Amino acid sequence: MPIITLPDGSQRQFDHPVSVLEIAQNIGAGLAKATIAGRVNG
């Protein structure tokens, strides 16, 4: 189960592998449209 920690310290949990786009969509539609990249383990 991936646990994603956002820059503000909040966390999102998913029960399946997720893409950067899926994470952005979970946060908001506007962010999903504006997202071009993500950082993994960074």
C-alpha cells in the first residue's frame, strides 16, 4: 500500500500502485491538468 507524503506534510494512502497523474487527480482536477512531473523518494 503506497503512502504518499505531500510537501505540506499531509499523507495520502492508496490500496494499489498509483501514477503521478492519479495522485494529482486525487488532490484536485486543476492540479491534474497542470501536472507535468513528480518526484519519487525525493
